[in-house]
Amino acid sequence: MIPVPKYPEGANLLRDKVVVVTAAAGTGIGSAVARRALEEGARVVVSDQHERRLAEKAAELAEFGEVYAIACDVTREERVQALIDGAVSRFGRLDVLINNAGLGGTKSLLEMTDEEWSRVLDVTLNGTFRATRAALRRFAAQGGGGAIVNNASVLGWRAQEGQAHYAAAKAGVMALTRCAAVDAAHCGVRVNAVAPSIAMHPFLAKVTSDELLAELTAREVSGRAAEPWEVANVMVFLASEYASYLTGEVVSVSSQHA
């Protein structure tokens, strides 16, 4: 097994940038990328629809830098717009949007209802669309420039039992990323995505069977799942000027067998 590396120190990759992260409460990739952005010198707006957890996470993240919390349900256009407007009102501008909001679940397509299908797509794909649109309009109003990083999944490429709705949504996020990058290029905005395989955190362990977790981990040549911050590192890179020539790309954050 490839061991977990030492947690990296910040290097000011996002110094003085204003970063918005959706679905940042909890213990997963969203909170990890919010912390990494703070450690890289950014001022960060964290958002989530769970207001109590969001407030707790913001208080926790304040140890690492300047953070501001705005509750947002990405299925509601007016709340998404309020998130972007609130970030600009607080910090004067927007530089980076991290679209992390997503909804999963396991259900056979034979038994899946229209409501279950639509709910996953509305949060995971439509929510990413709404936030991307609002951010792009803000970037254009500022005179151009900016970066968007979307959280996709290797399931956008690969099949897994019971994941038709989630996989379809994540494949949509990949296509949205590529097309948004083309639409945004004229105003200097880069749009990229990460596609993680498995990143272990307490919530995932709570909602996933031990058998499935063992199966997914066995596919990784590293012999382990990623730490959420390992995925966050790649997202921070894509948001930074180190990725200045990357746009419309989906970067697999995975050690899976071919």
C-alpha cells in the first residue's frame, strides 16, 4: 500500500483570491478544499444548505484564515445568486468558484422513481450549472478573469451498479465543464473539473456498506482510498495560476487499475 503522505504546507497559490466553495460543511472534499484554499492565502466563502453544520464548519475553518459562511440550496436559482452576490458584497469581488455540491445514493434503475432520478440531477448537475452561470456573469461584470473548478467523478466514465442517476449527473458535469470553458474563454475564465475515484471520510463510511468500500478500495493500485485533502490539492492547483493553460479539462484524481 502507498502510505498517506505528509499533509502539505501552504505556498500562497491562491494569495488574496476570493474563493466560493459549495457544499463545504461536513467532513468531505468540500470542507477539505475550503481549508486548503485558506492555507493557500485565499479569503473563502463557504456554503451549504445545512445551516447549523455550516456555522460549525466556518468556526472551525476560521483558525486557518478569513472565512465567511452563506447558506445556499443549489436547487434554487435565487439562493445561488444570493451566494455570489453575498461573496462580492463581503469581499469586493469573486476570483474562484469551487462547485462541490452533489447528491448520491444507490438504487437499481429498475426501481428508481422519477423523483429520485430528478433530485440527484437537480443538485449535482443543475446546481453546478446554476452556480457556474452566476459566477461567469460575475466574472464578466468584473472585466474578465477567474476560475471555476467542478467536482465530477470517475463514474462519469465508468459503470457501477445502482449509480445510474449519479453517474449520469457526473457525466453531465464533465460535459458542462468542457462547454462552459469554450463559452468563457473570450473573457479569460478557465473552467476545469476533477474526477475522484474514492475519497474516504466519515460521512461516506456512514452511508456506504463495508463490502462496497472494500470493493472500491481494491480497485486502487495505491491500496487505499484518497484523503479528501489529496483531491482538494488538485482542485487548488486547477484554481491557481499554475494551471493557467488548462481549461475544459477533467483531471482524474485516482489510482485505479486501467
